[in-house]
Amino acid sequence: MTAAAFKDTPKEVYFGNEVLNRVSFLREDNEFIQSSLFHPKLCILKNGSNQGSIEEEADGGLGYTGTKAVIESGLLENLPSWRSALETWFHDNKHRDKSLRDEGKPVFLFMGILDESIGLNLKSLKFLETSEETYLDHQGRYQGIAYYAVDLTRLKGLRKEIVKFVNDSINALQSTEASPGDNGIYFTHSRKHYLGFKKREASLFSQGAMFFSWLDTNKFCPGCGLPSIPIHAGGKLLCTSEAKSEDDDETYKCPVKSARVSNASFPRTDMAVISIITNEDRSKVLLSLNKRYAIARMYTCTAGFMEPAESVEVATRREIWEETGVVCDDIRIVNTQPWPFPQNLMIGCMGIVKFNNKNEIIHLGHDNELEDARWFDVEFVRKLVYPDEVTETEKETFNPENIIIPMKESIAHTLIKMVVDEANHKSKL
Ligand SMILES: [Zn+2]
């Protein structure tokens, strides 16, 4: 493998860019939570879990409150029910109140600070604004704009109030009487929009969606079955059981609560391996057609969840063999992508198959997940990756089955494109 081989692996990853400094150690600092939650520069994303909804602006971005230019002083000063929701959550979070996520209460998540480490120019911000304090300053060490996400999935009334208030504010400013839909202020399902976000918005969305999916599906302690509550501003789950062990009043009965390090209480990411399969000179690419995508004719990479006690390389080799029957001993890790449906990390690999009239033979009968798998000539795949390069005459004939590949935001597309580019590079050597 030459040094040039992986040079085109993108640094920007849809759903996985670093947008905020997460300052995760501040999640349990109540003084910080208080000053950031009620700060006028606060940004809140209305970001539900996977089944939830988001407020969308007309330009495809996520909706914010607080900094919205159209609302003087933000929702906090104008909407009493919103202020009350924030105050209740702040109190419950600080005191680890057992009612923290009772019916009718929104769940908040502290996401991080937009600060200089991520590219915010505090000096220019100070210069442009006229008010004395324009950004959050915690102990003179952490400065920027705090971001929270809130899950309002089950709070229809509050959602309606927010939409009405924002819409009325826009109409007042513009002397119009437009509907919320016309002004682009509405809650909508994330699944409809998840590929239309700007890169920055996509990463904020995935952070919120993955945390909320975890919170939403872990309402009871896995050790003792009693309710669990999100503490540390949404970053950790706490079992509410207080029962102590009979023979040792220092330890809790609940095995999760007693454990020194309890992974059940921290956010989970499920790892899946995804691989592009090729041969040594990159002239061939193996793509497979999952039964789910058979009608769309979408051929893609091989993928599957990692199992306990597997290395990435072993899991990838296993997935390739189970799905396609192909034997592949040369596995290279290329890049990774968070995938918020619901909370996965895709580990992108390249599997290089040594052709010997045996290793490369496709057999779909092991786990029967695929409709088809085929070795394609790299030149054909190149035309799918770079449709602009296809000539008018070729367009009519090169793809009689109307085969497509995954969208460019996905890691599968990145991996396919990488092999095509490597093949091009090799052919020029
Ligand atoms: Zn428990």
C-alpha cells in the first residue's frame, strides 16, 4: 500500500464533524449548568430521538432559540411556559430528583460549547455586539456559546406554543400574516430530512439524536429493573434504587449502582463494520444487493454489527464470508462515521481479496441476507461514482440494470469512491 492510497479519505464526515467542544467534565457542574442554561446567548436545538422531531428553518438548518434575531431576548424572556420548563429541569437535574423525566417534562441535554477550539472567534463576536457580555464565560476558562438539545417529542402543547410564538414574532417583524409553514417554522420528523442538513447541522443533529435514543430506550435500570433518571445534564443514567445490601450497608443491592465502573449507565454506541471488497490491483469491486434494497437496485458495501470479543479486522472478515462466501485475509481500517439510526458507529474497512480461483468465489447461501453479490469491473463502478464523466452515447447502454450506489453522505459511498480513485491512481503509475 503506497502512502498515496488513502489520501482522499475525507476529513469531513457527515454526522461526525467536531462542531462543539463537549467539555464533558462540566456536565456535572451545577454552577456552570445554571449560568449556561439561563444565558442570553444560549442555543437550544429542538432535537427529538429517532422517532422525534426537529424544528426546521427554511434553509435546511436546525431551529434555535435564544439567538434568533427575530425574538428580542429569546424564548426565555417571552414564553413563561418555556422558562418554567427550564427552571424545573434545572432544579430536578441539580437535585437528581426522581421525577426528572415524569410524563409532561422535557428532557434536556447539555451538548457543549461553541468556542475558539472549534473556530468561534470570540474577539470578533465581542467587537460586533454592543451589550457588555455577549457570550458565556465560566470562571474565565471556558468561553463561548452553550448548546443544549431538548426532546419535546411527547410535549405537543409546548411545541405548539413555541411554533406560534416564533411565527408571531416573525410576522410582527415583517408586517406579514404568514402561516408557520410559510415561515418555515414547524416540527417535523427527522427521517424526512436527515440527508438534507448542512454538514455542521448534521453533526449537531446526530449528537442529539443518539443521546436521546439512548435515554429514551433506557428508562429502567438493567441491574434491578427500577426506574433510571438522566443525571449530569443528560450525560449519565442513575438507578433510583436506594436499597442497601443486607450484609454490607456501604453497597447497594442493585449490581449496576454498586459497580465501580458501570457501562450500563453511560451512553452507548453500537459498532458496525462496513467494508468495500476489492482485489490486489483494484480492477474489481465486489458490491452486494441486500434483499431490502432489491427493488431500488442499490448495490453497496458489506456491513454488519460487531460481536463481543471481536477485533474490527476479525468482524469484517467474518461479515464478508458470512454474506458473500468470499475469503479475505487483508483487512485495512479506513475511516469511521457515526450513524444516528439509532446509535451506531460505522467502521469503514477495505478488504483486499487475493484471487486464487477459490477465495473470490461468491456463495450467498450462508446467512441468506443478500439478493445478489457480484464482482464488477472498476470501470463500471467509476461511472456510478462519477456520472458526469459518462458520455451521452455511453449513458444509453452502460447500465442496463439501472444499478445505483448509496448516497454521497454515507460511508459506503466514501469507501466505493476510494477504491475507484485508487484504481485510477494505480493505472497512472
Ligand atoms: Zn438498579
